[in-house]
Amino acid sequence: MAEKIRALGATVWIYEKDLEGGDIIMDAIFSGIDACNEAIVLVSPDSVVSPWVMGEIGAVLVQHKRLTPILNHTKPDDIVLLKGVAAIQLNDFEQFLTQLKKRFQQQKHN
Amino acid sequence: MATTFISYSSKDSALAMDLAHRFQKAGLNAVTEKDAAKSAKRGSTPFIDRRLNNLRRSDEFVVLLTENAITDPQISFEMGAALSLRKKITSIIVGVDADKLPPLLKPKVSIQYAETENYLSKLKKKSRVSAKTHKGATAAI
């Protein structure tokens, strides 16, 4: 997913790749959220029970940033806190990329 | 006056209401999930948005860390939001070992529930100082 987004020319912050030795994990994650324009959350059976993922969702939404849930073997209402937020199935990720590209072009245009 | 957002698991409502009552008795403002639920009934804004609006407007964030809270996604959600807004966070520990909490919930500043009165006195003092400073700044303008 990160590679496909990068291929559109966007900068991606992802925990596994962008955390450097010595970084304070919590500070790095919240700085990443501060710096982003929008976020995606991979909603999987593991992530729905992860306090980190819930915390990151809260951090993104409280900053009024766009958050797209990408569903992987889960249903849209598996995270009650995301009720009312349109989700995309992982199998339809290309659809998200098309939408992102459009937003990206609009931002450049503005 | 400064406002404190109280984050708690809905299973700990009675404890949270007791805490809110203590705030009120000490002359301090506190907002709880019940406030968001009441206003959500009146308006069209979804409950979560109301919660987040209350959190944004608060000066302090207090979380009741109990066994119920550890597994409640809403607590992690609100903690993440509070951390993101760099709110002053105080964890009130009730019957759990602070060292065994998940990293996101591991408190920087924590007290036991029995120490609440002492915490409220300090908060009241701080609130007075902040009000005086604000008044002074307004007068200077």
C-alpha cells in the first residue's frame, strides 16, 4: 500500500519504515500524524483490538484530518468509533488510489 | 475557568460520576461522556464529534485507568486524541499495575484514586494562578 501511494508522488509515513533508531516511538508517531495531510488505517482483525491503532485514529480525527479505513477481512462497523466514515475494501485499493490522485491534483492546482 | 475532560470506560460510569462530582464540589469544571450524550440528543452532530469537540475545548485530560479501561478502544482513541493535542494528561489508577499497562496508556503523570482530593486542590490552585495571569494580561492590554 505504501509503495503504491509513493508511486503517485506522495510522501508516506509508515511506522515500520520511517522510525529511526533512538526515536521516541510515541513522539515520532504523533509527529508523523501532525505532518500528514491525510491518513489511512488498515482495519484487520488484529488492528481492531490494537490500542495503538485506536490512539492513532483518535489523533487523526481530533486534528480534523481525512481518514480512510481500508478493510481487510473486517466489516465497516468492526470499529464503532469509525461509524459514519466511508471505508474501502483492500481488494478495491486501486479505487482509493484513484481518489487520492484526484485529491493530489486538486491540491497542486490550488 | 479551566475545564478537565474525564475519559473513562462506560463500565466505570459510577466511578467517573463520583470523580465529576468531586470536581464540581471543588469548584472545578469537568466534562464527561454524559455531557456529550446529552448534547448529541439535542443536536445533529454525531456523538464522537461531540466527544472530540469537548476534548479540544478542555485544558486538562484525566483518564480513569481501570481493568475495564485497558481493553476499551474508546479510552485508547481519546488518549491518542489528547496526546495529539498535547493536552496535560493525568492518569488516575484504580486497581491496575501501572507498569503493566500498554505503552499508549502508560502514564507520565499518575495518581491513585485515593489521592484525588490532593490532585484537585493542586488543580484548583493552578486554575486560580492561570486565571490571575490571564486577568493580568487582559489588564495590560
